[in-house]
Amino acid sequence: MESETQGRVGEILGLSVKVIFFVTVVIVLFGIYVGVLLFGENSLTVLTRLTEQKRVLMKEASTLKSENQRLQKEYFELKQLEGGEE
């Protein structure tokens, strides 16, 4: 009777304690890996933030180019007026 009880304790759902322990460790490690992928230093959230930052910077660069063109045009117009007075 005692050996039968030990056999039942050693097996749960037809699996040995070692197998259950190994599977549990693998599941925990996989969970940690997925957590690092989603929230770590090289994660999906960082990629999303950097993509948004790139979009904002590209828009700002475009705005600055337009402003630069306008200011250059104004500068050359003033330069022509200044040159015409001589």
C-alpha cells in the first residue's frame, strides 16, 4: 500500500515529478523571454516609439526645409534690392 501511494505521489496525470518540474521551468523561462521581447531594451514598444519619433522628425525636417526655402527667397530678394541701390 505504501509503495502504491509513493507511486501516485511520483506521478500526477501520468507524468513524473521530474517531467512536471522541467515543463514548469521551460514555461517560466519562455514567459520571461516573451516579457523581455515585449518590454525590454530591444522590445516592440521601443520599436514603436522610435518609429513614431522618426515620423515626427521627418515632418519637422520637411517643415524646416520649407522655412529655409522661404527665408532664402526673402534673403535673395533683399540682396537684389540692396544691390540695385548702388
